[in-house]
Amino acid sequence: MNRNFIVMSNLFHNGKNGSDELFNGWSFDKENYILFAAGIITIILGYIIMALGETYSFQSLSVAPVFLFIGYLILIPVSLIYKKNKQK
């Protein structure tokens, strides 16, 4: 049983020990956080617009869903996928 634990730990850690290597491969930059924040703000704004409109108004049925679509399906995924090309 102890041998299985060692094999599994090597699969997940690739033989590297130490917590100082945790963020060396972190690929999020300032741009990723800005895009993510813009997505969250857009989503919140969409819900506010939806709440302020009448039930069958143009803003509740057309404007707010566009904001929610942009936030959920464009800005948030782009913020997670975007990677800046770093040339050395």
C-alpha cells in the first residue's frame, strides 16, 4: 500500500518537492485579471439592468441578456485562455 502511494505521488508531483515551485508556471498576468474583472462587472451590470426593467421591457429581454452573454461567454473564457507572448 505504501508503494502505491509513492507511485501516485510521483505521478502528480513529477518528482519535484517544495512549495516554492508552485507559482513558477503560473501563466496569469495583469491582462488576465483585468479581463476577468471586466467580465464580472459586465455580468453584475447585466443583472442590474435586468432587475431595473419591467418584466417584458426591451432592457430586460434584449439589453441585459446581451451583457450577460458577453460576460459569461466571451470575457470570462477569454480571460482564462489568453496568454501573452513573451519574447526573450
